[in-house]
Amino acid sequence: MDERELLLHIGIVALALTGAVAFPGCRDTGGSATSSEAAPIVKDYLEVADAAGAETTTVDEQFLAEALRKLAAALGTLNLGDLDLQVALRVAAEHVVLNPERADTTAAVRNSLISAAEAIEAGGTGGDAGLRQSAESLDPDRSLRDQTAAIREFLRKSGTALRPVAAR
């Protein structure tokens, strides 16, 4: 790892740690947020998930990074997964913005989506059929730009799986 890559990794970790403090959806609440707190944060993610399902939506690096950030916030707000998962999703988002073509970026996104799928499944949402398989369908050896269909599918399915939890 050269000096530039090391500084990039340090910056990403610092950003992720800052995000854990600064962003309300990226926290370990020890319990579920109140429905009035949860509604806007989770609604933001559900809107992104719905948009991803529309073929007219361009799923580029910026869209995916925003989706990962909003997924982290929604999971934190709904108390699904832990703080490490929220940070992993935010770090993956920064990798997407900074190095979208790299295979290790795809691997980071894939791993964080698999962990998110596991957290959603553990939350007993009921609508999560195939969510983990959607995350696993991302090929870690290919660019994210070449896998838009798999990304759309994961985002769509995750929105479907989170709706029952958000309605509670």
C-alpha cells in the first residue's frame, strides 16, 4: 500500500467515525427509535429503494453511495444490525465515490450488503426472501458500474423487507 492509499484509508475511517457521531441514523440507540424519529429517516431510504426499482433512474456512483448512507441510517434507526454495520456501509459508500472501478470497492459494497441482509433477516421482517442472495450476486471481481441490475435488485428487495419494520 503506497502513502496515498494509506492516507485515503485513514481519511475514510475518520469520516466513518465522524459519521457515527454526527449523523442521527448512525448510532447504537440500545433500542428502537420512536416512530416520529424513525419515519423520516427510514422513509428517505424507502424512497431511494423505490427509485432504484425504476428503470428510468440512473444508478451511478453518487446514487449508490447515497443509498448506502441512507441504508446505514435506516438500519440504525430501526435498530437492525450494530454500529459496525452502519460504519461499514458508510465506508463502502465513500469507497464507491472515491474508487468506483476497483474490485476491492465492489468487495466492500458486497460484504456490507450481505451483512445488511443478515441484519434485516435477523430482524424478522418477513419480506426479505432472496435479499442475501441479491447481495451475494454482486461479483467482487467486476466493477460496480457493470452490475447495475444486481444493485437495483438488492435495493428494491431491501425496501420491501424494511417496510413492515418501518410500519411498526
